[in-house]
Amino acid sequence: MTEASRRALEGLRDWSTLEWYAVPLMAIVFYIYATEIKKARRTGDWDAVLAGLTLFGMDFINETWNGWVFAISGYSAFWTAPGPTALRTMVGWNIEIMFMFAISGIVYYHTLSEDESGTPLVKRGEAWVVAVGYATFCVLVEWFLNVGGHLVWAYSFWNRSFEGVWLIFLIGYFHFYVAIILILSMRRMRQKLIAVGSLYAIAVVMNVIGMGVMGWRY
């Protein structure tokens, strides 16, 4: 087990580490969602809310399989976040990261220009260009977090090399935005809700199996 993994296990899901600054961060996230829900109830357009839930659901799945990698290997997850945090929820996830990803999908959605023609996102080049831009920005942020020792990479194929950066771009972030594009391009609300709900169902089932059945700590 790597030193970063050992450090990440210390205080894992320990509520005594909770800091007061997490409370206003949570309030900000709630305010953003409350505002978007209020708008959606008035206009009937729930896409901004769905975009936020989709990206967070994708990140929930990502952090879960990353924890599985650590539990199965007994060595390290692909990424580990061992540094100070108000609450470490998984070896590579903490409450600050969760709050950030909870609103990232909404930020992406509002970056796109309005399309009154009703053209599906999947057919709009802008949606893909902006997705590439945001995924690239996320990789850049992760790069600096790694340099500062806040996000630790242990595997030779997941690093700051050209090949490693592409892998982080594709598996770490880009597919988050692809999921938003595909789900928001669905015509019926029922389809969108089933798709978003499926993301959370996958993550929950994986964690029930990993933590509940297998007894893994990640």
C-alpha cells in the first residue's frame, strides 16, 4: 500500500474532522439548486438541474470504481486525495470535491448559448467544443493539484506524461460532459429521468457490493 493510500484511510468518513466552512459551501450548493428548480418550475425546462445531477452521478461512479481499484489491488487507487479536508468520503473523494462537482454540470449547461430551434445537444458542435474545453481545464487543475501533492497518482500510465494526460482527460472528465450531452438530447423527460437515475443506481449498487458485501474500505 502506498503512503498516500495509508494517509487517505486515516480519518476516512470520520465526522469529527468536519469543519465549519463546509456548511456555507453546502448552503451555496443548495441555493444554486433551489434557484434552478424555481426556474424550472416556472418554465418547465429542467435541463439545468438534470445537467448538474448527471455530472455528479458520473463522478459518483468514477470515485466508486477508483475505490474498487484500491480495494482490489491493495496498493493504490488511480487517484488519491490524502491531504487535509473537512470530510474524506472515499480515498480519492472529499466533501470539497463533491460540492464542486455538484454544481459543475450546471456551470457547463449555462455556458452553452440558448438554442430556440430545439436542436438536440448531441447535434450541436458547440456543446462538444465546450465539453472539450471544460475537460481540458479540469485536467489542468488536477495537474497542479498533483504537483502540490493534494492529488496523488501512483501508476505509471496515470501521470503528467502525454499519454497519461490523455487518459485522465478521457476517463477522468470528458465522459462526464458526454453523458450530459447524451441525456439532455433525449426527447422525453421520462427517458432523461431514467438515465440520470440509472447513474446513481449503478454507484449505489457498486458501493453496497464493495462496502457492504465485501467489507472493503475505500
